[in-house]
Amino acid sequence: MSLGSPFNRLWSASIFSNLADGLAMTAFPLLAISLTKDPVLISITGALVMLPWLLFAVPIGAIVDSVNRKYILAGAGAFRSLLAAILSLGIALDVLTIYWLFLIIFAVGVCEVFVDTASQTILPAVVAKEKLEVANSRMEISHTVIQNFVGAPIGSLIYAAAAVAPFIANSLGFLVASILCLTIPLQFVKTERESGKAGLPALREDMRFGISFLWNNYDLRRLVFTTSAIGFGFSFATSTQILFVIEDLKLEPRHLGLAMSTLGVASVLGAILAPKSAKKFGRGNTLMFAMTASTLMTFCSAFAPKFWIFMAFSLVGGFAITHWNIVLMSTYQRLIPQEIYGRVHGTRRTLVWGSMPIASLLGGFAAKIDLRLPWILGGALALILSLTGARFIRHIGNSGAAELEEVDSSRAK
């Protein structure tokens, strides 16, 4: 099924960006544990990636609704390329410390907020609503294949040869993605805004509108709070995953990329089947299954005696989470009008992903007691919430094809 040239160019840029992310996916944690073995400091690295969602998602969402979105994608990609180049220099000169790594990770996280918000906002504009599951599935498949099967194993292998190598390649990947974004033949200018509205007052008004829109719709508000609480449990559980699999389950660091590639098999299969599952069983049932299965596997991972058993739980969990991501994002893209998507998406991400750095930090403290404790506590929390919220999730999934209440166009401006 052809989705058109604008989507294909966006998809191509995403592929190079995913390659760059994949290279760093294994290299970043390996670099971090080469600088420190403290569980709290390791958990901070994960927290700093997500902290910008708590601090900046709402204003960035308003900016995305006001500025040409392909320039946001290109600019964020170029800046990530620069950050990777600086990190490479620090490694080459042997002056990098865990605290400098914290700073770079935080800056990368800010760029991720811009990229995620802009790309999610562009997608409904370049693809018809009835094709959103297919578009999201293709994006997810390329994300998983390129990151897990190509970038991650290469990243860990070349890191073993030279610690600086994956970050140099990371920089080049983001640079190519940035250039490709400029070729997207769409002009996402603020044509729907009044030309007289600009600057800080308009930004504040946009931020208030995004918060108000989400808060005043019961179903959307409850969906966001439910996913936020479950995400908190996931982040608490996985906060020190790198230490858990290497120190407790005895995985050799050089095999980390191969392990992540294996997990990618389940994710790719999930991405391929998600649109078919949503069509055959309904979005609501698909979301309910995916949420329950993924949280159950997270809880079970706490009791894995061997790495291969942990991998089995992770494979099932990865299959379910990919279903969840694709169908949930398509549901949001149907529920939220495209012209205000950035503002509402920013508010939503603030709540959903903004809680994750707090969870990661708390999980790090729990891991100082025992590396399995975050999995037990975080997994139990996520599982209980998914079971108690299953009926509502099925309802919101089934109603996702309908539009939310009509928004006053004067407020959206």
C-alpha cells in the first residue's frame, strides 16, 4: 500500500535517525557503566533522558503547532549530531566523566521532545486517517529493525573495538536524517493562526489551551492518567536493567547488542500484526490484551533465574508493547484534531513521560537494596493498574474512531 511521497521522505529520515539511536542504544549504557557502577548514578542516566518531557513538553508542543515542523525535525537532528560529535571528542581525549555524560544525555532528551512531538504531529497530516495504523506500523517496524537488528549489535561490537566509534557514527546518522527532513514537501506553517498573535503571550495561551483541552475531556484525561501510572511502574522496574542483566543474570557486555536484536524479533512481529489485530479483534480488545500481557511479563521478569528465561518474558512483553504503541498512537491521532495535536500531545507527554525520570530515580534507590526489587515493585504496580483499568482501556479503544467533541476554532487559534 502506497502512502505517498511526503510519508516516504519522513520515513527515510526516521530510518537514519533510528540507525543513529540504535548505535547509541547499547553504547550509552556500556559507556555509563564504564564510568560508574553506582545504581543510583546509572538510574540518573535513564531519568535524564525523560526529564525534558516533564519540564518542556507543554511549551514545546505549543511551539510545534506554531512553527514549520520539518525545520523543527531538521534542527533537532542537526543539534543531536553536534552533541554526539562533542561526546566523541570527550571520549577521544579521555576527559569524559559521568557528570558530563549527564549533561549530554539531558540535551539529547530535549531534542527528543522536539522530534517526537513534531513527527507525531506531522504524521496525521501526510496520511489519511484510515491508513494511520499502516503508517504507524511501518514506522514502528523500521524503528525496531534498524535500531535492534542493525544499530544495537553494531553499536556494541564497535564499542568493544573503540569506545568512540559508535558515537561518531551516531553523529553522522543524525546529520543525514536532518538533511532528509528538509526534503519533506510540506509547509507546516501557522496558517491557522492569526498573524497578529506571536511571542510569549501567544505561547502561554497555547499552553493553557492544550492543558484545558485534555483536562476537560473525561475519556482523554483518564486515558492519560492511566498510561502515566503504568509508565511509572515500567520505568521503576527497568531503571537499572543494564546492571540487572550484567551483574545478576551474568550477561557478557559484548552480547548486549545480540540480546537486543533478539528482542527486536518479537517487536517486528508485533508491529506487523498490530494493524491486523486491531482490525480483527477491535482496537479496544487489542489495547486491553497488549497492556495486560506487557505488564504481566514485566512482573514475571523479577523472578527470572537465568538470562534466557528473562529473555523469554521480554520477547512476549516486546510483542505486546509494540501492539500497544501502534494502536494507542493511532487512537490518539484519531481523538485529537491535527491542528492542535502538538499542544495536546505535549501536555499528554508531560504527564506520561514526565513521571518516568522520577520513577527511574526511585528505582535506582530500590536497586541499592537488591537489583530485583525494582522489577518486583514496579512490575506489581503496572500489573495491578492494567487489570483494574482493562475495561476502560477497551472502551476508549473502541471509541477511538470517533472524533472528540468539536473544539471552538477561535480557541484553537
